Amino acid sequence: MLTLAGCKKENNVYDIKIIFLHQSTGEIIWLGSEPTLLTRGARRINPKLGKIVTRKGNLQKLFEDYNLNNEDKYLIEEMRFPENTGNFPYNYYNIWIKNAGNEPYNGDPTLEMLTQDYQVIIFKHCYPVSNIINDQDSADINSNLKTISNYKLQYLALRDKLHEFPSTKFILFTGAVQVKANITDDEAERTREFFNWVRKEWDLPGDNIYLWDLYNLQTEGDLYLKDKYATSANNSHPNEEFARNAVKLLFNRIIDIIENEGEGTQLTGKEK
């Protein structure tokens, strides 16, 4: 089985360092609520200033509490990624595969860089990933058109790339979805089809890639983000109630993946 390289320090001892790569939906889950107006304003001035004024995230607090009561010490950090583009399958493919190497691409760190510092890397898509259009005449891995065929090519290439770093564990969220008012029925059907493929075919047993099933938590078997979990009936960001409950399940899933290869939890983070 895979092993994680330790990163123990004499003073602050961290056995594992984790990075959570996210944008807006992920930030709400990280914090347990939407960022404050102060945070948003500071971020517009300077991203580093935004970090300074942002309150501690709920996911971060869960790990700090865990460290107080356990011998293993885990440090989790967060990063807006990509900084200046979307976080669709194409963007990960473009940064991590097409422009792989030891230098940032467009200001964003490559896997060669991230894996030097972190033993667990968590990444995700925001809800526009669900605006999937009809397949074109042919699939193109280098296309940013949001089709199932293009997504599949990019995901397969990503899987091969992640396998190049067997000492790192990768956790991928199944895609965030949208409220019924903001997505067509056809787009919602295609989204379910794609993430069913991710769960049932793309995700391989015994490798270093694991899933957290955000899609299922948001839809509860339906096609859309439940209105009760949304900021509003016209806003597909998760609300505070959903974020506060979901972050606990995400925490459970991360711990289980680190310590038990994910065998003790369902893909949603609920106990088996």
C-alpha cells in the first residue's frame, strides 16, 4: 500500500501536511460560511491581505482539535487555485499536465511543486462545471469546451499524472452542482452522467486517488442542488447550514483516507 512521507519538525511536529485547493464553493465549506465583506474587500486590494483578515476556517479548527487529542499531527492549509482562471477539468489539465514542471504556470503551482510540500492534496470544481453542453463531433483534450467527452479525456490524463506521485494522496470532490433555476434539465442530466462515470469507472481501487462525494450530498439523489442547501433559490453557493454539516463529513473523509485508506467511510464521509 501507499505510504506518506513524514514531515516531522523538532518544535512544531506535523506528521502530514495537507493543502486544500479551492475557489468560492470550497471557501464556504472551509470557513463554514461565506467570507465577510472585510475579507472580500481586502482580497480585492491584495490576496495576501485577504488571507490576513480572514477568520480561521472550520476545517482548520477541526484539525487543530484533532491534534490536541491524538499523537498524529496534521497541518491543513488552503489556497485559491487556480488564482486567475476557472477550476474546470481543462484548467487542471492545462496547469498540471500541459505545463508541468518545476516553475509556476500563470502564477499557479504545478504538481511538481505542490508535492514537494504536501503529502495530501485536495482539489475540486465550482458549480459552473455542471454547465455541460452536448458533445461535439470529436473530443479534444486541449479544448476548454465543457463536454462530457472532453472532461473524460482530461480526467484520464489527470489520473495518469497523479499516479506519477505515489507518495502523495489526492482527494477530489465530485462536482458541485446548481439549483434548478440556474441549470437546464439536459445540463443536469449530463452532470449526473459524468460524475457517475467518475465514481464508477474513473476512480480505481488501491491507488493514491480518493473521492469525496460532494455531488451526492448536495443533490441527495436528485439532479439539482437542493434549495434548502443553497444560499438562495437563485444562488448555487452552499448556505451556512450545509457548509457547517458538510465540513465535518469532509474532515471525517480526510482523516479516514490518511489513516485507513478511506476504508472506514463512505464517499460522502459518513461512516460505513
